[in-house]
Amino acid sequence: MPRIVVVGSINMDLVTLAPRFPGPGETLLGSRFLTAHGGKGANQAVAAARLGAEVTMVGALGRDAFGDQMHAGLAHEGIDLSHVARLDDEGSGTASITVAAGENQIIVVPAANACVTPAQVEDAREAIAQADAVLVQLEIPLDAVEATLRLARRLEVPVILNPAPAQRLPGDWLKLVSYLTPNQHELATVLDQGAHADFRELMRRAPCPVVLTRGGEGAWYRDSARSEPMHQSGFAVDVVDTTGAGDTFNGALAVFLRQGLPQAVRKACAAAALSVTRLGAQGGMPRQSELDAFIAGRSGT
Ligand code: RIB
């Protein structure tokens, strides 16, 4: 059973379904509202746990009703929460999400997530030392991200940096990363390049292996040893909600990394495809048996 440590955010997603996105100053009537457990870190932890990994989460929640619900939800998935702080003076993170025609718009209020510290990462040293892979994103303070990258590198544990939400990063950080998993916009931002640069060229410029997600088109990947980016096609499905697709991809990639990058990327694309067939970031994340059956039915992809 692979062991994965996820250092990242935990949010309550406040999801509104609408016929389209409203313009500035416009009020629309939506068709449905729901709360759903989310946050990039928590989503990646749940994706990995459902695929059979032993997962430890490092993060922070408020001691509020949302925090209680999300703590219970993560515990129910079998995730070790001994490194998730409960804060008395800060609320849990939230994400206001509008879903329209399968696309989404998201506003995150980090709250407790902004209080994740390098010291918490250091406290999780033993779990990180024993992990097969570490996952980290950019919804927590950058000093905690940096501490994760440096500790994983020091302990020689593969570390996957999912640079979302996109922001520019100090150049030397990327040399600490085992796999960078951006979409095109995120890669352009991280490398401080123009948004319209060719994504294959951007991949060549990155100083670390890159696995670039392209939504329904699948993913491109470039191991440092290979000179040219390789393509894995996407798996065609009926899209309900793309929220959390990238997180499912990352969680699956970490779980299957031991099988080699091409196989891990293929399984991650399949897991992400299944994830968009149901509402909510964690709603469609598959279990191992579901993923196996799906891939067996699509042997040509
Ligand atoms: O990647 C999707 C996630 O981004 C949502 O669950 C939301 O919480 C935001 O963090």
C-alpha cells in the first residue's frame, strides 16, 4: 500500500449551480445550492485514500461547524489527521464555487489554511520520511510549501508540487521538485512566461520533470531524462462538474508513481475523467475497483 503525505488546504465548498456565470453587477437565479468537502489538499488526500493509499494530511481547520464536518469526512476516508491543527481563533477555509455548463469559477477564503506553518511540516518529518510520495499545492503559506519541498528533498522522498492556484515561484524551488503538475496557465505563471507561449516549449524550459494537464485532452509529461514531451490522451466522459479534476489527477499520480510515469499518468487521467462525472470536488473520485473497471473498458486509450 503506497504511503502518501499531503500538505495542503482544507475548504468547505459552497457550490451554486447556475445556467451561466453572472456578469459584474448582475444577479442570476441558480438552480441548486450545496455544501461539499473540498480544498486542494484535502481533495488530493481523499483521491489518494480512495485509490488505496495510506494517507497522512498536514493542514489546519477552524474549531467551527465546517471544521467538525470536514474533520469527520477526512477521518471517514481513513486519512491520518494527527498533523491537522484545530484553531480556536480562526475559521475553516471556504470556497465559493459557481458551476455553469460543466465549468467552474472559484473564490477561496483561506482562513485557517493561511495558518499552516513550517513547524507543522517539520512535526510530520517521520511520516514524510516513510512516504512513497509527498503532495503539496499553493493554497497554504509559501513558507510551509518551501519547508515541504526542502524536507522531502533532504529525506529523498519524491515530492509533487501542484502549482495551484497559480503564482510565480522562486526559481530555485523548482530544482527541489520531483514532478511539477500545472495546467498551461499555471506553468506560464510559475515560469513567469507569457500566457500564450507554446506549452511544449514551456515544458522544455522548466528545470524539473513536468506533468501538464490539458483537461479533456489528457496530459503531457516530460521526465528529465526525455528530451520531448509525451502525450496521454484523455478519457471521454459526460462532464457534470470539473471541480477537483486536477486534484484527483494529482492524488492518483502520487499513488501510481511507483508503476512508472507513463502508467501513473494514464491512471491519473482515467481517475480525473471519472471525477468529473459527478457533482462536487470529491463526489466523483473513484475507488480502485471503479478505476480498474473503467480502464479495462477503455483499453485503447
Ligand atoms: O481544486 C478544487 C478546489 O479548489 C475546491 O475544492 C476548492 O475548495 C478550491 O480549493
